[in-house]
Amino acid sequence: MGKTALGFERLKKIDYSKYAPLIALVILFLFSALASEHFLQFRNITNILRQVSYTGTIALGMTFVIAAAGIDLSVGSMVAFVGVLTIYLVNYLGGGTMAVFIGVLAALTAGSLCGAFNGLIVTKGKITSFIATLGTMSIYRSLTLYISEAGEVISSSDIYPEIGGGYLLNIPYPVIVFLGLALFFHILLNNTAFGRHVCAVGSNQQVAIYSAIKVKWITFLTFVITGFTVGVTAILLSSRLNSVSPGDAGIFYELDSIAAVVIGGTALAGGKGSIWGTVIGAVILGIINNMLNMLGVSPYLQGTVKGFVILIAVLAQYKKN
């Protein structure tokens, strides 16, 4: 057999579905570069990455939940809730460096506790994650509106805005945090026993139980991780805006984060997950939004395009399975 034939054989053995999100990203990137001369400008690229870093960070945590065959619909409301609490605390403590440090720790803790609450309802209450988080979505939004009296909460700190608005080597802090967490969670999911257990639980809970995996504990921790990423996003978003609008903050973040996970190749049925796939999925959504804006497409139609992208990703998974 010649070298050419061997080359074709190797190409046939490649699982192209594994690289589908990356291939889609490359095609979309090239199309966008040809469609608009402004797309490749450094400022535009960093703007896209900054915008996707908020929902993308949540999507990193959502990858664990979905890989374990769960879902979390409360993350958008949770962002608003944690963001309001954080700004109130920073203002109460005077807005100085120590106040901001304590506020950041409090936000991460509050987000993790909210995620833990979701996890307890699912594991101890034995309520399906869809119904449980649908309920807590309403709870967190209602509490946010109550404690803020439905008014915009504004930070009085001069230091806090530097977190979400700062740059390192011309790269926005939110982008650095997003990619840094992606690297950490990639290692956690693919190179640790915990990551293998998450996928095992999502694949078949009964088999996981027979394998002596603590299914409830693993499921609980996936919601805690998601809550933690929500806390990170709440910090980045509220500091960037230096305020939180309790009625609007985090709206549709649950849909965008789930979409990024699904487009990235993580199966909605659970059993497998890809952190870098989620990153690619988030960037794909960001580029689509950016190009639709540049091409002057009505913002009322942008949701339609995004919906079709999600449907295509889910259909691709269905056909593959």
C-alpha cells in the first residue's frame, strides 16, 4: 500500500465530529473577516472576547452540571442576586481596597452557597434539576428585586470598577480570568478522578453507584462549581458596569451558557464534556452576535439566528448518537 493510500486511511479514522466546534469556529471566523473589514481589528476581537467571558465563565461550570446529566436554569438570576449583595457589601465597608477584597470573597462564597442550595434540592430533595433550578431562578430574582427595592444598585467605590474594566497587556481582565478558569477546569475534568466520576454519573447513574462512586456528592459538587463561576461573573459584570440592575442583570445568561456548552460538543444527555469545546461554543455565539450587529441585522432577529444555531448543534448530537 502506497503512502497516499495510507494517508487516506488515516484521514478516514479521524473522528471529525470531535473537532466540529473548532471547524465551525474557523469557518465562521473566515466568513466574518471577509464580510467586514472591521472584524479583525484588535479592539473588536478583544471586545468579542470580553462580552463572551461573562456567560462563558458560567458555561465552564455548566459543563460539569450537564456532563453529569443535570441542568441549571437559575444562573442568570443568581448573577443579579450575588452582584447586588456584593455591591451592597463593598459600599457598606467603605469601598476601599480591603472592602473590595472582602466583597470579592463574599461574592465567590455567596455564589457557591447558592449553587450548594440548588445541589441540595436536587440530591436531598430528589427533585429533577430542571424543576429545582426553575424554582430557584424565580427565588433568586425575587430576592434581588426585594433587597434592592427594584432600583439600580450603584457602587461608590473607585477601586471596584478596576476589576472588570482593567487590562493586562491590552487584554481585559475578564478575558484573562475566563481563559485561566478554562485551563483549570479542563485539567479538573480530564485529568482527575472527580472529572471521570462526573462523566460516569452522567453516563449511567446506576452503574456509577455499583462502581462505588458517590453519585449524590458528585452531583452536588457540580452545582457548587457552577455557583462559584456565577460568583466570578457577578464580580466581573458588576465591577465593569459599577452597578447592577436587578431586573435586567443576567437575563438569558442561562440560555447563552447552556448554548455554549451544547455547541461545544457536550451531550445534553450527559456522560461527556469538553471545557475547550465550551470556550469555542461561547466564542462562536460572540462572533455571531458581533457580525449580526456589524451587518445591521435587527437585534430582534438575533435571537432567531442563535436559536437555529442551538437547534443545529442539538440535531448534530442526535444524528451522531
